[in-house]
Amino acid sequence: MWVKPDEVLLAHALWVTERANPYFILQCRKGHTKGGLTSLLVGTLDTVFDTKPPPYRILHQTPGSEVSYGVAVADTRSEIENAWEWLEQHMMQALGEFDSDDEITDFVRCKIESLLAQTAMTLQPTRSRESDDSEKFRTAVKKFQRLFKMPSEEKLVNYYSCSYWKGKVPRQGWMYLSVNHICFYSFLMGKEAKLLTRWADVTDLECTNSYVFPDSIRVSTRNHEYYFSMFLHKAETFRLMEQLANMAMKHLITEEGFEEDREMPLRTRNFAPRQVSSLKRDLDARQRSEAYRIKFKLPSVEKLHGDTECTLWTPYNKQHVWGRMFISPNYICYESRVKDLVSVVVPMRELFVVEKVESCTGNIITNGLLFTTKTKTNFLFAELKDRQFILEKISDFLAKIPDQRHLMTDNVSVCSTSSSSSFIKVARDREGERGIDSALSCSPRSQCSSDNGFIKVTSAMPDVADMEATPTGSPMVSITSLPGVKFQPALLTMFPLDQSDEVAAREAIKEHLWNMHFSEFGRGICYYRTSKTYELVTKGIPETLRGELWLVYSGAINEMATHAGYYSMLVEKSVGKMNIASDEIERDLHRSLPEHPAFQSDVGIGALRRVLSAYACRNPSIGYCQAMNIVTSVLLLYASEEETFWLLVALCERLLPDYYNTKVIGAIIDQGVLEDLTRENLPDLHGRLEELDVLHMISLSWFLTIFLSTMPFESTVNILDCFFYDGAKVIFQIALTVLDANRDKLLVCKDDGTAMTILSGYLEKVSNKDATLPHMLHSSLVGGSGGKLEPGEVSVDISDLIYNSYRNFGYLQTSTIERLRLKHRLRVVQSLEDTTMRNVTRSVLADTPWKVDELQELYLTFKVTARADDTRRSRRGRLGVFCETQRKILDF
């Protein structure tokens, strides 16, 4: 194949000339056709430096020059001889007509480049995603597939130079990281070293630094430990290894295969070879999108398209605050540089006008955009370097909002207003269904160079001023109940409990403070989230606002607003259906906060049944799990049925992933996270608790019910306030604070029973001086101390407990927790896999003549084969494969 003519300074180093004429040289790599020491030496150098070129090449060199130019390479002799014959037939006669060497070289280079361009035009219609990758990476992919006999479906993500410690001797070579495997290959002086391990078998990943293995990465499996060192990019390599191992563990949990993001290259492609593979860019984009969704509590399908530095005008203190704007198809988000200073989430569905803002007298604003929502809330961003591109991108996203597509036509006009400003108007029509297929643009010919251009989203809907709006800022949608079914509002509105005048006064003061906060910072999904918001949340949300703010802070309001009627559909589908989940739900209905009057009546029980059944219908892979009933019953007190359903969705699928399944994997993983955090933050106490083996016994009930089953109800709701606001880190902060508060007692206790009594007694006595409800213990606490104080004993108030948790452990970051979760996810998932394997082999051991280790090896073989087809099989199909596997083992 022809190659771009580049200089070759050492034309004869490690190459043998086989044919030559006055202008071209055909060479073969030394040692390619013969064995011996030369072949070993050249092969070793090529492997170590990853410079193994094709074995044949043709160089152009003029008699009067020492500089050569590569013009063709080939893997076989027949290919290189065909290129040589073409040069002799079509080039030699023409080259003899030139007078100087420079003219000859210029002609050869121009001719070869034209051949390359012609070849590229021929291949252009068949461009594939992989053609975005560099030639070097495509060569590495072929080498990876050849060395490890990998099928084409196994995608290589990246490869790195490193050393593998085989015994006490490092073997320099290359690590290949693919979607399902970690591989290593080395070739030194005729000796090969190969390593191939599946990510699904990895139990631990760790960066180590010891005298024996300095600055290395340790990969542990069930039976072996592998050490790799001498990385050029160790941090990048380890992050990618963590990501791939984490992805493998999640696939083991969900039994789903890996699928590439086909939309990613459409967003980033510019038809130029990249330095990293398209799959590596895909995984990086997934990682950024996941961090983006966690940061702003967005739906699990949202994908980040880009971010940029800018300033946000904060009207409450009249300042421009530097930070970053994040843009995705359905949201525009902002976070300040200073942590927790201010953040904003603006759904595209709430936008009414996007307007350019320029500098004017007394107002210095550069490259500004003003966003106006349907509730007339304004957000002013400035210092946007690519303002025009951002405007076009937002226009495109607005045109493709799913719940508005039926209103669109592709009628886009540029108009002028009486004030000489121009705007892009996206016309919407009830009969239009095509939408806008491409990004709207604002060119000078379209008069967008005026002082104030803006995008105005118009529709056939009533004017925003005429719409009845909820406090969340979205139009109020009435839910039509099903025949014979009445959806309930927040149960506390139907079952109010008597309050003392003192409690009512404190609650009124709280409501007043929150109303003042709303008037200054905004209300609903489009608001300025600041440190003052955090201060109010940690002191407890008023009872009348709790349901509304839980929806906003958890992000559940977004999914609810974009899925109108979805809950009604699920209720209709699940009503009267009998299955395993419905049987389990019925057994637990009357165990769900039975102390409250709402769940002593058919009204509360019916609402709880519908919400749990609807979620089991939505997510059959989870169905129903014990502890969901306790959490859902509390949510129903403060939120309507539909709101509770979406809060439950956010809880199970985003805030506490993998908690509520048959194996409660997420909660077990977080037990390990708590142990690590205790070891790091309370080292003396951790040593004692490890001796007593207490942490894993107490933390499961703490995590699964978010302390609802271990603490008085009127106190735990304040923890829920912080949990929905700040995420899962709050659970760990509270747990560490409880352990720290009982440090002295736990250090001297004699056994695990005493330690558990100390902790459970402490939690039972947590009070809430601002509680609007009477003291109410969960039924699981009945039989303990009942929350009664011993003589001389002082209870802790929940507000003090929360304050201390933020003061002492508020530095915990979500990223830290996610990193620890990855570490323990590897261990927990592999432990569960091993348990399943032992159970299966034990069940067939008596019926076969095989030994246990042989059956386990056979089980793993069938497991690998079945997993390879997971992406093409339904859950029922996989169960059939598993049953067929057991039958084949018995028949064998």
C-alpha cells in the first residue's frame, strides 16, 4: 500500500536491500525470512518499542542525496513486488526527463500523494466508526486480535507500555485493555510472555508501591495476583482499568452486555484520525456524563454534550460568579468554581426565550446569553467564548424536546422587532410532526449581528401568565383516576395530627424563612442553589414544603414532568395482577409504619399497595424488596401517590443503586465503604469494631431504610431532607458521627451484643425538638428501651447530630464514595458469584463422578459462553440457558 512520503534518515538500519534502481530501493526487514540471533534481536526491539513495521518497504532516493523517502509498505512479498512493478512501468521513464534531483523528488512525492488521495476517495463511502482511529491504533487492534486469538467483536479500548513482573523478573511489553479482557504480551530474546484475564474475574485493583514492586498496579483474581509497573501514564491506565472492571461488575449484576454509544461519534466526529480510539472516547464520554448526572441529579439517560467556562449573574448579591456551564439535550446546568457557592439547573422544557446580551452604558457584559423561563425567571450567563455555537446547539435541542415534538414544524424564520433586534423564532404547530432536523444557525445574512438577538419558543399552548402553575414551576396537570381507584394526596393532609401551640409557632417561623428564601433565590426546579439553601435544609424542611422540595432536590420532578400519565398506566397494568412481587407486597403492607393513623386505614394501605405494585411493574428486575415498604410509607405522608412513585424511582435507580434487589448488593457494597471510611477517619475505633465484627451487622439496617427502622420517625425525616439534597454521602456522614459519639463506650465493650445495644439505644433516643409529630418509634424498635432516658442520660437532638456530621465529616466527596464503591463492588460481586457457583456444583455433585474443582471449572466455562450471548438474549432466555447448562452437566 502507498504511504505518505516521509523522510527516512537511516535507510539501511535493520533493513536489507533486495532490489534497487537509480530512484527506488526495495528492502526487507532483517530476520524476517531467516531465524537466528538477528531475528531475535530485531523482534525484541520491535516488541519493546511497539515499532514493528510491515516487513517490506520501498524507498525513493536520488543518486545525489542521502535522504530517503518511504513510498510503499506491504506485509507480503507479492504486494510489494506489484508496487515495484508499477513504479518501474509508470515512473522510471518520466523521472529520466528531469534535470535536477529536487525536481525528481517533488514529482515522486506529488505522484504518491495523488495516489493516496485517489485511494481515500474510493474508500470514503465505506467509512466506518473505526476509521476515525489512527493507523497506529488499527495496527494495534490487529496485533491484539492475532496474539490473543480474539474475535472481531472484542473491542480494544487502549494499550500501554509497561512491565509485567513474572516472578521477580520484569518483562517489558504491552498491556492491552479491551471491553472484556486485560491482556499482556512480551517478546524478549525469543521468549514470549502472555497473560489473558477477564475483567469479570478481577477481585481487586490497587496502586501499590513497595520495595519488591515499586510504583506498580496490582490486579488480583480468585487465584492469582499480577503486578505491572514502569507505566508512562500510570494514572490514566489505572483510571481506565477501574472503569472497565466496574463496567464488568455492573454487567454481572444486571446481566446485560456492553453496547457502544452510537450517538457519541455523531457529536464529536470531524473525519480526522484521533490519538485515542473511538471506544476510549466513548467510555470517557460515559464517565463524564455519569459524573454530570450525579452532580445535578438528572435522569439516568441524560448525556453530557459539552461544558464551558462562563460567569453567572447572581441577582441576590449583584455579582458575576465564575464557574462552568454544562449542556445536554434536555438541561442547561451551572456550577461555581467555589464549591457550593451557587449552582443552577434549567430544563430545556422550561425555557421561553434565549436572548443575546451585549455591553451597554454602565453594563459591561461580554458574550452574554439571557435565559428566560416560562415562569419569568431570568438567568444571565456571560464570558461565553463560543456563544454563537452554544446558541445554535440550544436551538437544536429545543426543537427536539420529546414532549413538544408534536407541536413543531420546520418553519424557522428570522425576524426584526421594532427595537431593531433580531430573533430566531421556532414556530410550532399542532399539525406539524417533522420537527427541525438540523441546528438552527444565525448568520450575518440573517441579521443576527444586531445588538440583541434571541430565540423565542412559541407554541399553541396558553400564555404562561394564564396557566395555573404549581410551586415547582411546571403547569399543573390533573391526574384522572382510574375507575374505582382514587389517587391520594399527601397522607398528612388527610390524617393531620394535633400540634401544640409551641410546635405550630416554630413551624410557622420555618415556613416564613423558606418563603423569604424563595423570594430571593427562586422556587421550583429553576432556582439558585446556594450555601443558604444548605443551611435551611440541615435545620429541617417545614412539613408543608417537604414533599415539594424532596421532588426538586432529588431530581424526581424532572422524570415526573416528562412522563405525564405514566404512573396511571402502571397502576392500571398492575391492579389485580398476582405474582411473586405482589404476594411479598401484601405480606409487608401492614408492617409499614403501623404506628401512624394513615396506615391503620384502607386509604393509606391502598396508596402504598399501588405505589409498590407500580414500581414492581416498572422494574421487574427488582420487583419488590423488603425495606422498600418502610421508605415508601414515609414518602407517602409528605407527597402524593405519583410524586411518591417518582421519588421511589429516584431512590432505587439513581440515589441508592443496586440497594433494593434480591441480593441487596448496593447495601453490602456500602458496608465495605463504611468500614474503609471508619478505618481512615476513626482508626482506633475501627480496630475495636473489627475485632467485635460489628459494623456489617448494624450498617445494613441503617442503609436499607436510611435510618427509618433504627431511629424515631420524627427525627429520621430530617435525615431524609439532607439525603435528598446532598445524596448518599449523608448516610455515611451520619453513620460516622453515630460511631464517633459512642467511641468511648464502644472501645471498652466486651462483646458484639453489648456494642449493638449501645448503638441501637443511642439511635432510639435521638430526639427532634422541632418535630410536628408525636414521638413515634418504628415497630422494629419495640422491645428496646423505647427511647426512654436513663437517670443522668442526655439525648441528642437530630439537628445537632446533622450539624456535627457536616462539621466533622462534611469533607467527604461523592467521588470518594464512588471510588470506594468500585473497590468493594469487585469483591462483593465476585463473592456472590463464587457462592452461586458453590451452590450449583454442590447440587449436582452427588449425581456425577466428577470432583468439585472439575465441576467448578465446567461451571465457569458454561458461564463464559452464556455471558458472551447476553446482549442477544432476554432474561427468560438466559434462565433457559442456565437450566440447560445444569441439565447438560447432569447428562454428562
